[in-house]
Amino acid sequence: MPRDRLLRLAAIATAAGAFSGLLGVGGGTIVVPFLILWLGYGDREATGTSLAAIAVIAAYATVGQAMYGNVDVPKAALVGAPALAGVVAGAAVQQRLPERAVALLFAALLIATAVELVVA
Amino acid sequence: MEYVAAGALGFAGGMLGGLVGVGGGVLFVPALAIFLDQSQVHAEATSLLAIVFVALVGAWRQRGYGNVRVREGLILGALSPLGVAAGVGVSNAIPERALELLFAGLAVVIAAQLVRRALAPPPGSSRGAGEGAR
């Protein structure tokens, strides 16, 4: 692998890791757009590869948070078990539908979440 | 009722993960904070554990569809610990309200990114212009 490509991967990984540890998300927000814009990935390829990276990034961050005693396993299961069905369904749908319609729907959902966090 | 709502948001978060390649934390965190009574910091920490399994299953499914560059995905994961350590330290050092506002800001940024991508011309039509600009 060329050194330039490895350095870009390292930069994306560090930024994604910081977001993950700071905000409790997986870092996909950073990984997906940068893989597309910076490393020439196709859309689906970026989302699939992002998930592989997130599995590792979130595992590191979980260990970090567990050392502060912040992780609640039963509550993680309450949210995570339905999410496993969701991700299988989402990946299947992604192969069949144009991504753009779905993306707009989720953008609206995210804005609603942001408003809720600020107001609540 | 709270459990049903949290589970529904969990399913939606997983769906989002499969569709756009994120872990789903943007929905897991509010699900845990609003419906399962966790503080913002605890919700974020607990969300990370759920994300690990969602991302594993999602990557497995996407690999079946031929959409995963395994080697580069693992390199990304392997090189992330410095950033993770910094983020975890900061999240335990700053006020929860600041974290909530940061998280809201992140959600808006993601939303804008999704809209921009959805409204952009299809791949291929702008390729010549992009290469010319380089």
C-alpha cells in the first residue's frame, strides 16, 4: 500500500476515533464521507467498509468507557438486539433502493433528534 | 412503553447503519437517555457497546453483498485508538450540557451531509469536472 494512502487512512482513523470516544457514536459520520471524497470509494463500498472499521473503533471506545464504569450491558441489549434486525434489513434495502430517498428521510430524523437534545 | 420506544429507536438506528454505514449511535444515545433514563455520558458509553455488535453484523452482511474492503476497514479500526482515548477523556471532563449540544451539532452536520449527497448529481456525471479541478 502506498504511504500516502496509509497516511490518509491514519488521519481518518484518528478523527473517527476522537468522535467516537467523545460522542458515543461509531465514527461512521467521519469515515463514510472521507472514504468517498478522499480515497475514491463508491457509496455502498464506503458504507460497508465503514461498518467494519466501526466495529473495531467502537470496541476500543467501549473498553475505555467501561473503565469509567459507564457501560450498562442490559440497556445496551434492549437497544442493540432490535438494532441487529435493523442493520440486516437496512443493508438488504440498501442494495435494492436508490439511497437518496432514504437519505433524505434520515436527514429529517437527525434534525428532529438534534432539536430534541437541545430543547430537552 | 419506554422499552418499546427504546427498542423501536434501536431498530431504526440499526436500519440507518445498514443504509448509510454508521453505527446507529445517533439514535441509540437519545433512546437510552430519553426512554431508559440514562445520563448523556452513560447513554453514550452504553451506545458504544450496542454499536460494536451492530457494526459486526452490518459488516458481515455488506461483505456478502461485496461492499467491504476488509483490509482497509481493519486498518482504519486499528489506527483509531489515539483518537478514541482523547475523546473518552474529554467526554468525562466536560459538562453534560456541552456534550448534548455537541451531539446535536453532530446530528445537524450528518443531516446536511445526507441531504447534500442525496441532491448531488449521480456518480459519473460530475467525474470529469472533479478530475479537471484537481
